[in-house]
Amino acid sequence: MSASITRTNRPATGGIGHGLKRPHYGTHIFLTVMAVMWMIPLGWALFTALRPKADTDKFGYFSLGGAFNFDNFVQAWTQGGFPRYFANSLIITIPTIILVLLCSSMMAFAVSRVSWKFNITLLIMFTAGNLLPPQVLATPLFEMFKLIQLPYWFSDSGSLLNTYMSVIIANTAFQIGFCTFVLSNYMKALSGDLTEAALVDGAGIWRQFVSIIMPLCRPAIAALATLELIFIYNDYFWPLLFIQSGDRLPVTTAINNLQGTFLSNYNLLAAGATITVIPTLIVYLLLQRHFVAGLTLGSSKG
């Protein structure tokens, strides 16, 4: 009589809770706390902007008494001259973003997809440029722009000072290094077989860049465009340094028009600050999907 042994195939377990996702309570709590900390100033500014100054003087800023309306926003919009300053910001921001993304994408392609002697050296130089604070180069740039002679039909100052071009050049120079670093790392992750196949088909360097690499970099470019819009739009230092005419300043300086000589209306200032935030908030909400996709590229790769 032979005994038969039946083996039952059981799934191998690597331990307790194997195959189950652990809840990341610590991460969720940390992100929630950080989100609340970032939202408190914006929420407080909006709350202050909706209250008349008379009510905050009567009940205090840390109170709920009084009325809530949009009178401060209307007054800030007219008194601060926001339509004109918004137009100035567009004149500065849009060309700067185009120049930064165009130059950085070409440079990133040269140091990441083309094998030559100085590609790593140039990438280090572009990246090292971000380590210099803008204040260190403020005086040399101001003197250099003052000495560059331009025809008066182009610049009423006869130089680069007091022109939109001076701010565009400064922002482009300081932002191009960061974008080159990001795009070069993304382009390195793309398969080399793509450009090799294009080279076999007779495509030159320019055709490879325009027709193959750039379409694949759209998520990264969208993320960088969103970041650059926020950086350049919110820039306060370069316009204040290079532009002397008040009618050419960007919207970040329009809040200065809301300050009184002897007394400041903080409700009005809060309304003006909230108005300046609205364009970047709208752009971020519209490009949020592309922005998140660009930041999370390659996160699932081993």
C-alpha cells in the first residue's frame, strides 16, 4: 500500500503584510501641515482685503465683526493703475520665457545628445551661474547697461537703462542655467536609438532637435514654462534696478502706488497683493496637469 502525498500550491508570503501598501500617515500629515502653512498668508490676505479699513480699526484685524465686500479691490485696481502695469509685466515676461526655453533647450540638446569635448564643462558653467546671487552683479550690470549706446528712437535714455530689454536680458541670463540643467537631465533619459535611427535616415542635428527631441520634451517644457512664469512675473529686483520710469514698471511694483505718505491702508495693500497673485494662479491651474506630469517624469522607472 503506497501512500500518496498531495502538495498544495500556496502563494509564497514574504512576511506579514507582503504585497499590501503601507499607509503613509507621516507623509500625509507633513504635506497637510505644509499646505496649511503656505495657504495661511494667502487666506489671511484675502480675508483682510475683503474687510473695510473702518471695520478693522473698530474691531481689530483678528476679528470677524464688520462687513465684507470688494470695495478694496475696486479701489486698488483704479488707484494702483493695474491695467498698465499688467501690460508691462506681459511685455517683460512673455519674451523672457520664450528666450529662456529656446536657448536652454538648444544648449541642453548640445550637452546631452551630442558627444563633444566641452559638453560637461559647459553644463557645469551654466549650472554654476545659478550660484551667484543677483545682488552681486547688480552694480556691474547697471554700469555696463549704462555704457551701451542705443539710438534714441529705441531708448529715450540713449542706453539699455530704462528699457524693457534690460530686464529681459537680465532675467534670461539668470534663468537659462536652471532650465538647461533640468532639460539636459531629461534629454539624457531619452533613448539614444531615436536619434541614431534619425541619423541613419539622413536627419541632421537641427532636424533631430526640432522633429524628435523637442516633441518628447513637451511635459518638461510645460513644467519649466509654469515655473519661469512665476519666477519672472514675481521678480521685483531687476525692474526696480534698471527701469526709472514709473509707467514702465511691472505689476509687482504697482503696490507702491497704494501706500500713503504718512499712513498705510493695509486692507488696500492686501487687495493689491491678491490682485497680483491672480494671473499666476490662473496659469498654474490651467497648466497643472502638464506641470505635475513634468515633475513626475521618470519617477516610476527603476
